[in-house]
Amino acid sequence: MARMPDLTPPPIPPGPIRLRAHAHTALRPAASARITGGFWAARRHINASVSIPQGPGRLEQAGNLANLRAAAEGSGTFSGDYPFQDSDVHKWLEAASWQLADDPGDDGPAAEVERLVSLVAAAQDPDGYLQTYYQVARPERRWSELDWGHELYCAGHLIQAAVAHHRTTGRRELLDVAVRFAAYIDSVFGPGKKPGKEPGKKPEKQHDGICGHPEIETALVELYRETGERRFLDLAGHFTDRRGHGLLAGNADRSRDPGPAYWQDHLPVREAPTVTGHAVRQLYLLAGATDLAMESGDASLREALERLWHAMTAEKTYVTGGVGARHEGEAFGEPFELPPDRAYAETCAAIASVQWSWRMALLTGETRYSDLVERTLYNGFLSGVSLDGDRWLYVNPLQVRDDHEPLPGDGTARRTPWFRCACCPPNVMRLLASLPHYAASGDGQGLQLHQYATGTYATDGAGGGAVTVQTDYPWKGRVTVTVDAAPADRDWTLSLRIPSWCAEFTVTAPDRQDRTETDPGWLRIRRRWRPGERVVLDLALDVRLREPDPRVDAVRGCLAVERGPLVYCLESVDQEAGLRLDDVTLAPTARTVAENRPDLLGGITVVTAVGRLRSEGRETQLTAVPYYAWANRQDGAMRVWIPAS
């Protein structure tokens, strides 16, 4: 195939979403975004200095890299328990590539990235195919096990890694690999015909199928955005529209067939009333569908996405932002089926939720989506990685009982150095590495701040401008925004998200005559700005005792402690000796005190209150820590929802 013209990225590369000029969205991601200090800078530093550097070693030990070498050399055996081992390599490459945007002069990570890029390229077959399990172990089964083989899923993660690598380095090696694979997939799947051998005949393409694990959809849309090749957008639309027609039914091994709803093959996306089945698969599919709605302007698809997002948040989302109530099938449960102790809430599902909600925020311009991004980032996502960056949680329960016996395997509620199915660690790495991308946007009239983190954010085009943010969020509620650049000849709008949890706030702007408007969730300040002018937003960080929806039977009559965007939990290590968390109650009127503890868990604010022991009928001092920081000291009991006394 002909080589595409070189595509040189801008000086500061954008993140995972680069909308085409004609995209039908209310907002566009910021042209540049850098987190330079504060809470998220510290977490991203650990990711860059500990988590990402350990990746190649872990992948070597697990056999992922040996599989690529075996495919490249045409000899050897396949290592690992799953046919989709390659996806962990691709996710690590994406993470490391985004990290290069922060540290372009760091030769160490760059050299390791290029080593793995060369290994992936060497493993690709001449026709473009690339999945080591079906190259090394089962070549005769290519494209015949779409339910569990995850060939298209792996291709999706390869494409996303290639896009990240190209955007941050300007190099084409991995992008060329991804384009060849995507072109090959388009030759055997998707809309259109392939040439027939008999004159006058136009047989359908070789395969009419979908992947058991969505991912290829959003990746193909991004490849279209990167290359401009319409066929990749059309192929993404084909895979999305073919889902829901029973294509994954009829597994020869009926014991492994969980039913069509498990992989969202029971109803087309536009007809589905709610989210269901495997949580990660569902949300990856909906992220891809949102990408399609952005590029196509499909009103029926947008309507379905808004309906499904509302159903998820109203009925199937934990207070931490976690999703997936069932260990069986790693799946969503029924409406309001949200058990705290049996919560699965897979780390990858939290990541998928962030990716989908951010796309919905861009599509609609509404803050409710960024509210969920914030809740998930600070709680259900961040709990998935230890404070030191080298131990992980696959599942994120909201309660661990006093006599808890850890489950075997990846589903344990204990931090683990790596997993047999290691999807979560490199997924965490790639989200943290690309996190600045999720903070700000532009709309042609100004700049919107969705997430509050110390850093610099800028938009381009006719409404281009730049700001610097200083904040100690989430520990303190003050956010200072300095306008560094704005159009000199017209008004420009700075929009600040007012979180849904915030009951009171104050704002100090440069001029009392500013046009300040409060849309649902947005504080908008429109004026003729001069460089150096500031806005100070103060969000009241009162401690809240939250009651659950009464339809959630498992926690009816309980309370959760929140402060700002953080959900808190009790850990046995912080309470009086011998106390059993199963015995604790908390009054709805209990007085709470927030106290900064720079010496604890990397520096946190704890919440204390006087609780009561049911068995003894006496009071006890309770200390709650942010949920994201649990399981970083010693094994023991933990709970988010506390029975009300």
C-alpha cells in the first residue's frame, strides 16, 4: 500500500482525542495541557518514575515480550494464560508514549519505547496481521474465536499506542504497523465488498463478526482522526452497528457462553435501555459509540448514549465512581444492586468510565459528565494503584470484613505486584500519563476548566487563550486562575466547573462589571481580558455525611463520609486496638473534624468523628482516610458505608 504523507504533530502534542475540524461537539480538548504541581503532579511523578519503568520487566517476566520474539522469529511457544497477552504491551507503549510528552529529553524511557516498538514491528506478519497467540500457538484459528480470542481488542490497543507514539514523537514506525493491521482488518471485515474470483460476482467480505471485547471501535475512530482515512471511521461504525444482532452466539463450548448480554450483543446500542454485562466491554463500546457520534453528528446515537449514561449513574454506579457489581462476569448487576463487600468495581472499568464520560462532556458541554470523571478519578480509579506505584488492585470493594479471607487470583482485595490477567496496571499507567488531556477544553469563545490541578492550559483557534492554575485541591478549595493570554480585540469567556457536591462557593474576579453567568454546573466570566488578570474560586470543602439511595438494599440505613471530591473509608489500622469495624455505627448528626496529616499516607486530610460500638453501647473515636489510600499499610478491615446509629 502507498505510504501516507508524514503528519507532524504540534509542538505540544494533544492527548488521546484529536477531533477533526468538522466534529459535532460542544467542546474540544485543550490544545495544550500540563500538570505542573499539586496532588496529580505527585501521582503522575510516581507513575513516571516507578510504575512505567517497571513495565518492561514485568512484561518480560510474564512472557509477553517472549511471545513477540517468537512471532518475529517464527519459532517458539506461547507464554501466558490468555490469548490477548499482547494488549498489555500495547497499553504500556501508549502509557510510555504519553509520558514522553512530559519528559521529551529523557533518553531512558524513549530508548525503551523504541526497543519495544521495534519488537512489535518485527512480529507483524507480511499481510499486516499481528496477534502472537494466533501466530505462534493457533495459526489455524485466526478470526475463528472472536468471542474469547480478542484479536480486534488487541488491534485496538495497538492502534491507540501507535497514535500516542506518533503524536508525542512524530515518528511513524508504530503508526505504520497499526495502519497496516487496520487496513488488513478492513479487507476482511466491515462494509463494502471484496473482489470476487468469478466474473460478475461480488461476494461479501470474508468475515461478518464482532469482537467479544470492544475496543477496536474507539481506536479506529482515532486512527481516522490521525490519518484522515475515512475507511477507518466507516469500519468503526460497522462494528458498532453490527453489535446487538447475536453474532457472538453459538459458542461451540456452551460452558463458556455467558449469554449475549454479557458482551452487549443482545440489543443494538441505539435500542439498549441500560448498561449491562461485562462492565469494561460495555463502557469501551460506549466510548467508541460516542466517538462516532462526535464525528458523524448522529442524533439517534447521541440520544441513546445520554440515556445509557443516565441509567448507569442513577442505578449502577458506586459512590466511589466504581462500576461493576458482580464478580461473576465482571459485570453490571440489576438496578441498585450495589453490594459494598462483594463489589467488583474493576480498575479497568473505572478507567473506561472516565474515558466515556470525558467524551460525553466534549459532545454535550454538560458538567455532569466531568463531575463523574472527578469522582471516579479521585476514588474508584486511584484506589487501583498503591501510593508507592508498584502494587495494584484489580477489584475495588467498598467493604472488607474483619474476618475476610482473600479470594484467590486476580479478584483478591489485597494489593498485588502483577496479575495473571494484567490488564489493569498498564491501563492505570496510560490514564495517569495522559491525565492533563482530561482537564480543560475550548469552544471557540473561551476556555473551560473541568478538573482542578496546578498547571497550564491553552486553547487554539479563533477563541484561543491560555491560563495558569494554582491550587492545593482536593485538600483545599481555593483555585487561582491567571489569564496568560486571550484575544485582545473581543470578549473571551473563562468557564469554571462548580462541582455537583459543592453547596457554597465564592469567586473574586478582576472587575465588578464582568458578565458572570452560572449555567448548570458552570461559572462563566466573560470580559475583555488583560494578561496577568486573576480569578479566585473558593469551593467550600465541608465534610458531608451522605445517605445512599434507599433502593440500594445492601447499604440502606448507612452513611458515607465525603469531603470535596473525596470519598472516605474506615480502616481498622486507624481505630482503637481491638475494634471491629462490623461493630461501628455513626450518628447522622455526628460532629466531624477535618485535620491535615502531612505525615500520613503521603500527606492527607483525615476526618474524625465520634462513633458508637453496638456490642458495648459506648462511644469511640473514628478516623476516616481517603478511600484511594486504603490497603497501603497493613491488611485489615475497611468500610465506606457505616451503619447509622
